[in-house]
Amino acid sequence: MKGPHLSLKNKSQTYTVEGVNSDFRHYIPALHRRSKCFFRSLETMLSVFKIFVFTFNRFALAKSYFLLRNNLNYDIMI
């Protein structure tokens, strides 16, 4: 894709980016490294990403509410 290239300042940023990439590859079948399926259009791919991010964020929010409601410490859960 065309556009500005951003450089990462330190290893912690690389770790975050690779974690997000791993989640994408795990949950979106068309992004598996060895799959033969692919998106036929950029619009389809963007729609899938939007749905994934919405759902992933809803899950994280529900998890944080559950932990707060039940007085659980999140650090222990990791």
C-alpha cells in the first residue's frame, strides 16, 4: 500500500504490533499464513476488520466488567 512509513521507536512497540497481527491471523481465516482463501476486494477486507475490531473490543469490555463486578484482580488472570 502507498502511504507514509512509520518507524518504531523501541521493542515494546514491535511486541504490540506482532501481538495484534497474531490475533488477526488467529481469528480471521483469510489471514492464516498457509490458507488458500483470500479477500476478493479491499472493501470486503476492511469490513471484516471493522467487525473483528468491534467484536474484540466488546469482548474486552465485557471481560473487564466481569472482573470488576466479581472483585477479581486482572493481574492474577494473566
